[in-house]
Amino acid sequence: MCIRDRGNAAIKELQQSATIEDFQKIADDLSEQQQINDELAQIMGVDTVDDHMFEDELDQLERKEADAVACKLKPVPTDSLPEVKNKQAEKKQTEKRQAVLA
């Protein structure tokens, strides 16, 4: 079954199970949410309140927090790490040399 068929089946199922009252409740809920958004916009002194406004403010707060945390971090060492010998690799290398010499 392709995506379009599944989508059509879902819509038909929704239409059979949902009533006019269900759709009216959704419309009422959306209207109430819009009124809340309008009140917030009025309090904030802007024309409209949208998700982008809040996302931008959140991004700004997160950047400030990240900067504050970064200032408290110790600097990352830039020294090179000591060389660690791999005993197994060294053993294989020795065996290869001995095999060549034999």
C-alpha cells in the first residue's frame, strides 16, 4: 500500500469516527489559543506572537548560557601525547624480522 493510499484510508477513518462536535471543539480550541496569543502580543507590545519570536529568544538565551559555561572551562592542552607502544604489534614486527632473517 503506497503512502497516498494509507493517507486516504486514514482520512476516511477519521471522517467516520469524528463528529461535527469534534471538529467544532477543535475550532474552539484554536480560537481560544489565538486569543491567548493576541493577549500575549498586546502585553509584549508587538503586533503578533509567533514561534519564531520565541525560538529566537531561546537561541539567544542558550548562546549566553553556553558562553558562560565556556568561560568556566579549563583550556584544552595542546601538548602532544606520549607515544604508547603496542606490545602485540611490536611482537609481530619482531617475529617478521626473525622470519626474514631465518
